[in-house]
Amino acid sequence: MQVRHGDLLIESVDKKYLKRKLTQLKTKVVMEGEATGHKRLIKGNATLYDDLQDNKIIEVLDAHTSIVHDEHDEIKLPKGVYKVTVQEEYDPYARTRQYIED
């Protein structure tokens, strides 16, 4: 499964991903918007991790879990493990990268 939620890419990954060096976070805030300050929150039973490579990992523990945000539709996540990446855009002429702001 792969979905976009504003400037985030959410993709399912193998459970083996949880064996990597991860830091468990004590929050349900997946990401805060840079432009508006709105937050993407986990609603339901899930654990959030930081993989120390600018990604967040969500371990969804039951089928009634979703990502919510004031300006986007709610996304339901089936039980599993997901990697959350902030989208970047690349300018081949200037050879620069920048995060997409939401």
C-alpha cells in the first residue's frame, strides 16, 4: 500500500523493518506542517518510531487506526508497518532539493 497525505508519502513495509535501530516516540503526532502548524495525528492503536534517517515508522496494531489532519481526508491504515517520508522536490537545473511544504 502506498498513499500520499499532503506532503507525506505513507508506504507499507515488511515487519522486519521494526528490527532496525528505531527510537520509540511517546507521541501520536506524525508530523507538524511547516506553513500552517497543523498536525497529522494517529487516531487509534499504533506505535510511532523515528528511524534516525528522517522517516517515521508507524506500527498499526488494529484495524481501526487512521491518520487525521484538519486539511486532508482521513486515511485508514490496515494493521501493519508503514514508513512515512516527507516528500522532496528536485530542481535538475539548480541541482537543489527542497521539502514540499504543506
